[in-house]
Amino acid sequence: MTPQAHVENGCAVRIAATSDLPLVRRFNARLSAAGVSYQFPGDFRLPGEADHRPPDYPVFRELMIAEDSGEMRAGVLLQHGTFFIRDEARPFCWLQLPLSEGLVNPTYAGSFLRLMLECTRRERFLASLGVGSKDENWARFLVRLGWKNQSVSFFFYPVRPTSVFLGMEHLRRQRSLKFAARAAAYTGFGAALGAGLAIRRYAARTRGCYVAKEEPIFDAWADRIFFEHQPKYGGTPRRDSAALNILYPPAEPSYVRIRVQRKGGGPDFGWVLLVHARMRDNKYFGNLHVGTIVTGFGDPADAPVLIHAGLNHLIELGADLVVSNWSHHSWQHACRGLGFLPGPSNFLLFLSPGSAPLLGAGCPLGEIHLTRGDCDSPSSLMPKRQPR
């Protein structure tokens, strides 16, 4: 037990150290043996922390655990960062991977509650993003703690509509949708939709006004973009170059960084971050080639240019379908303007009471810039690594 631990009824809640890895491995093994597929990583840090985090920089990740009888019984990853609200920088934490041995052994059900009570005592402003449904146990738990919640809008662009209608696993699982999708594919509706969307994209006023360039790393140009345009958003997490390289490290080859510059010179429009993957028996996308506009930043007024650049690049990479999630109304409007279709969202945002005025009248969701890349990153849409 470390000096920083909070102890109650024999349960110690504290930040894990490297020396706690044996406890974490045993915890993972017990959950795995009981059929729980989620596991804590062997390295608690963010992917690019070791190589790209400057000294004392406020973006980092640690593991908080609840320990009882010499064993870890619950844990949650705390991703520390900065949230700018009306141009005021405030520390906050994304909560990731909340896990409890109470899932498989009711003896330890209280450990997770003690863990979360201590977490909320230490950190006033907490957030969770990517929760799939309000019916999930995690969602119900956060509601009981008094957290606010709203869903972040989902958009999709069927580059090859016929392939999407026939290959979308979600459509196959529901009988009515399955027949409707096949009818759309075989009657020529899919081909007509694809042609119509291509014409709309080609005719967009943003076409021809920019140059899109792949970058190997986020650098000083990304800092200029962030600090110039951050005050134009009601709320946004920190997206300067250091934060971006910590979250989306250059060593990860799946990330495609597109810097969008004005044709003929002048300040950059901004940037978008992309991933694409050929899915394999995915529960939503089947075997489709799915491209994702993970995140992006720039003047909200220039969102149409940035979405256009990201969409075109993913189409050139062969995507059948392009997806994205945006909370800010300007980025949503840009998607609709290019022909993206809104879909049901399973990407819920939960905020602790200390996050005010976010999601209130002083800063509604439509003025906050959140994307698929926030909190847990786009892990489910990344290419699967082949086992060695």
C-alpha cells in the first residue's frame, strides 16, 4: 500500500505503479478465466507517452486500482488532459476501461464503487465517451452518480452503396432491413445513389481551393492551427502537436495525417486524421473496407474543406464506406452538405457534475468539438494486427 492510498473497510484505492504489474496480470487472468474479454494493458501509459510527452506535460495516463486482501479487485484508466471551455483551460480526465472483479465474483462488487467514489473525490471533472447504450451497466452507474449524458452524432458515406447494402452485417441481422437492403442493391438504387453522391462531392464549392498533404508527424503547424482556432469552439480537448503525437504516435502506421493547406498560399485550413481497414466478420460492417475520419481541427467555418479532404483521401484508398462522429454543429453541417447520411449513434458522452457548463445552456453539445478519436480512440475501427 502506497502513502497515497485511500483505505476504507480494508479496501485500498490508489494509483498503480510498475511494481503492481503482477497484481494486474492476476486480475486480468481471473476475469479472462470467467469469460471477460477486456484486459488492462501491461503499459498503463498512452501510446506515444514514452517518446513524445514533454516533461510535466498535462496529457498522460495512469491506472487507479482498488486492492483488497493483497489482490487487485477493480481498476480504471485515467487519461489526464486539458479541456478548453470558453477559452479557459481546465484539467480533466477521460475514464477508460472500467473493470471490476465484481463482474464474476459478487464478493468484490463493492470494490468498484469505492474506486469510483475515490476517483470522483480526487478528480472534479471526469468524462467518458463511446458508451454504446444507456442500458449498459456502466451507463446506469454513471447516471446514478448524477452524470449528464448525450449521444454524439454518427455519419456515414456509402462510397459503394451496393457493396454496403449487401455487406453491412447490421442490415443482415434484421429480416426487414435485410430484404430492403437487397432490394436497393438489385434494383439499381445503390448504383444511382453512388453516382448522385459522387456528383455532389465533385460539385462541392470546397473542391479546388485546397491542397491535401500527408504528414509523418504533428508539428509546429498543428500548434498554430490549434491555438488560433481553439477560442472559436465553446469546448474542446487539447489538440496541439504534443497531445496529438501522444495520442496518435508516428510509430503507428495506421494513422494518416492530412494537412489541408490553402491553394496559392496563406494560413492552413487545418488537418484531419484518418484510418482505414478491411474488416473481417465485424459485427457491424461485415467484410467491408471501412474508412474513418477519426478527428480533425481548424476554423469551424472551414469544416467543409476538411471533411471534403478526408473523404476524398479515403475514397482514393479504396474505402467502401466512410464513417465519422461529430458533436459540433459546424462539422455535422459539413458532413450533411457533402452527402453523409446520419445514422443511429452508439457513441454516448457522459460528463461528471464538475464539467459544468458543458451540456448546459452555457455550452450545449453543438458548440463542443468531440470526435471519434476522443477518449478511447478509434480502436474498434483500426486494422487488426496479424499474429506473429
